[in-house]
Amino acid sequence: MGITIVNLILAVIILAMGIWAYGRKKADAALLVGIAFGLFAISHLLTLLGLAETLNTLLIIIRILGYLTAIFAVYRIGTHK
């Protein structure tokens, strides 16, 4: 449970920093990274609430969406001129 709490805290910090960076620089990739980690934070929160077994399929979907969002953000950074 301890590692899940640490993961939740760090994911929320990255979400906040992504929103902050987007507000400051209007960098879409920063917002996308923030959203990705926001999805991970939701996953960690549901796990801490003891819903991991009940919502296993939903957690998989949330994490896949988080990873796909992060992949797209890195792609945007890599293709930005």
C-alpha cells in the first residue's frame, strides 16, 4: 500500500505541473503528460480504495489510456519543429 500512496502523490504532482506548464507555455505536450499522470492517479486512488479487484477491467482501460496519452505526448515532442 505504501508504494501506491507514493505513486498517487507523485502522479498528482505531475498532473499539477502539466497543467501549470500548459497554462504558462501553452505546450500541448505538457498538458498531455499531465492528463496521462492524472489517469494513473485515478488508477492508484481506486486501488487504495480497495476497488482494484472489482474494477479490474476499468483499471486496465484507465492505465492503457494513460500510457497511450503519454506516448502521444512524446510523439508530439519528437515531431515538433
